[in-house]
Amino acid sequence: MDAVSEINNYDIPTGQSPRTTNDNLLKLIDSGKKMCLAPMVTAGALGIAQLGQGSYVTALLTVGTGSAMTLVLVGTLAVSDSLVRRMISLRSSGSE
């Protein structure tokens, strides 16, 4: 088995049960990207409720904080994704 397919198919165990399935590292990063929107969605919902109460500054701070958290999470996952892909490309060029 060559190094590229070995890295792409590296399984990360998600539990101790024999019936539990495994995910490879790139799938885990991709699913993490989808979850990065949760802070912004939550902050938006809270911001709408605060706007209804007339707390305009608090609503702006809440939505701004949720957006900043989303940017940090997306940035972190983008860096990890690029590092994994770079490692895959280095391994594939080294194995030839």
C-alpha cells in the first residue's frame, strides 16, 4: 500500500464498540467545517431576540462575537486541511 492511500485512508476510531465505524482524517476535517457555522447561527438567534428587546448594542456585540468565533474556527480548520493536504502531496511525491 503506497503512502498516499495510507494517509487518505487512515482511520480514526470513534469509539470502543466493534460496531462503531471509523472516519478518515480528511472526512473529519470536512465535517468540522460544517459545524463551524454554529456560533454564528446561535449568535444571530440571540441577536434577534436582543433586538426585539431594544438592546441594540448588546445585539451587535453578540453577533460580532459569534462571527469572530466562526472566523477563528474556519481559519483553524483551513490551516489543518492545508497541512494535511500538503503532507499528502509531499508523501506522494516522495514515494515515486
